[in-house]
Amino acid sequence: MSTPRESARPRLPEIGRKVAAEFVGTAFLVAAVIGSGVMATRLSPDDVGLQLLQNSIATGAVLVALILALQPVSAAFNPVVTLVERALGLVGTRDALLLIAGQIAGGVVGAVTANVMFDLSAVSISTAERGGTGQWVAEVVATLGLVLIIFGSVRADRARTVAFAVGAYIAAAYWFTSSTSFANPAVTFARMFSDTFAGISPGSVPMFLLMQLVGGAIAVALVKVLYPASTLTVPGRQ
């Protein structure tokens, strides 16, 4: 039973809680992506394949953990997922913009934190050029697949399995896409601030973001065709 003092304590508005969850979740996700990339290059300096394996396992695992922990509040960690929710009428425009702002800010904080943890400059603009038709198509495929995995799992009434499905998909997509499956505008933007294994140069970012949005747009159409139920929701958006 709460005391009068506890009852009078102001509560953070619901959207504030969701934005905070998106900020924290995206920050940890980016820190894991960049941090595991740095660790991989230090532990296996002469084996790029092993570096990618280490990076993909860490990323898939942290996604499972973060979604399980933050799903009761908000666990998209991805502007494309939030935009798809907006397109499907599952979240309002103002809330979507606030959530995306939280995701982007969290991503940048995660990148800086990872750099600092490994005794690197807090901000180091990446010089890793990524691009070309193959990688651009890969980002469309990776993002489209991610959205279908999320909404398909929910529509099949398997919301409790979303964390495992997403983690497994991203870990696999590191390997079957030529771009290593960024599939996330907030993460892509944040990785620009770390000149490490997981970095991406500023010049490569715009096309990656565009292709991710294209993948999201295609996903909206497919979701409407494949999962037309009006009760469609996404965990963390109650």
C-alpha cells in the first residue's frame, strides 16, 4: 500500500517511459554492435570471418536480452519499425517522432560509450566506405525481412517469441546479406561516429538510410496483405 508521499509523487508520462526505453535500448544495442566489433578485431586480428561471427553472435544475443527486458514498455529500437507502426495506425505522429528521436539519441550515446569503453576517442568519424548496388539491395532485403519477422510473429499470436525471432534473424542476416544487415536508421547513423570494425563513413550513410526506408515501405504493403487483422499490435506499444 502506497504512502501519501508516494501517491503524490509525479509519474513520468506514458510516452516519456516509452521514449526512455527506446533511448536505453538503442544505446545498449549500438554499444554492443560497436563494442563487440572492437573486441573481435583485437582478439582475432587476422581472421575477418571470425570477427564477423563474434560480432553477429553478440548483436543477436543482446537484441534478445534487450527486447525481453524492455518489451513491456517499448522495444522497437528502430525508426523503420516505428514508421511502419505509424503507417499502420498503431502509433500517433507525435509519439512516433518522439520515439524516433529517442532512438537516434540513444544510438549516438551508445556509439560514444563503446568508443570510451575501449579507450578510443569518444567520437571518431568512420572512414569505412560501404555501398554499391549489392549492398543497397541487401539493406532493402534486410529491413523488409526484419519488419516481416516482427509483425508476422505478433500476428501469429507469438508475441513472447519476438525477441528470439528478431535476435536470430539479425544474427543470420549478418551473413546472408552483403551489407551485414544494418537494417536500422538509428544504428546506421550512430555507427558513423566510430571508426572501427562496425563503422560506416558519412558518405555511405544516406543511401543506406534510403534503402532501409524503401524496405520499410515494401514491408507496410506486405504486412497489410499478409496480416490484415485489425487487431495487429506490436509488443511494447500497449
